[in-house]
Amino acid sequence: MGKADEIREKTACFTGHRQMDEAIAEIERRLTKTVEALIQKGYLYFGAGGARGFDALASEVVLKLKVTYPQIHLILVLPFDKQYENEGNWTWAEIEQYHRLKKQASKVVVLASGYTFGAYYRRNRHLVNHSSVCVAYMTKANSGTSYTVNYAKARGLKVVNTALF
């Protein structure tokens, strides 16, 4: 097993909807429990895609847990920098959070200099390809999140869906 494989075995990625239909505090509780269980199993690296909604919440959870578990790392994988400019519906608070998370992450990977067709799919595949577990918040069957979950399953990753149905 090479170094990249060893790191992949200790890496989990996140995928989820930008809009969540249940109480954020409840999602955060389940997410914290899930991430903590992964840490107990030896996971050290947690990759998030930098989007608002679940990605941002997952990033916040990792950073909170880093206080107790200083060995863990938040890795942000961005499709391109300032993705909020392309999407256009981010609040000022979400944009500020985006910049703060970038500063607090252990590593930031920016896949392209600007938006290109397929940028979000490339980001999602990158996250999955470098992970052994995918932690999701998926309530919709037709979405970027469901694409990523299906891709993760096809690649043999264990998928943990933190959403309640």
C-alpha cells in the first residue's frame, strides 16, 4: 500500500445539500457523532467542498472537534476560488464564513482558476477519489449530492447519510 492509499484510508469526505429542511442543531448533533466515531476509528483527514449549507456545517464541526482532537485536519477542496460569485445567492454571513473556513483549514485545494462547465462534478469526484468514507446529508434523489453519493458507492466507499427521512 502506497502513501496515497494510506492517507485515503484515513480520509472522509462530505457531500450534502446547500439547503437543509430540518433543524441545523439536530443535523450538527448527528454529524458530530458521526465524525467523532470516524476519529475513534483513526480518521485524520476530512474533506469538504466549500459550498454553503452542509459543506460549511461539516467544516465547522471538524474545526470544533479539532479542539478536542488536535490531530485531525480540515481539507477544503474548492472547484474554483470565490465560488460564491458564480452562484450568486450567498449571504454576506455565508461569504464571511467561507473566507474564515479557508483560513482555518489545514489545507485548501483549488482545482481551477475560475468557473468551467463540470467544475462542481470535478470537485466532488476529487473528494471521493481521495477518501474511503463519504459522510452525506442527502434527502433528494436528483441532486449533485445524490450524484456524489452514487459515485462514492460505485468507487466502493462506505456512505453514511446523516439525514433523517
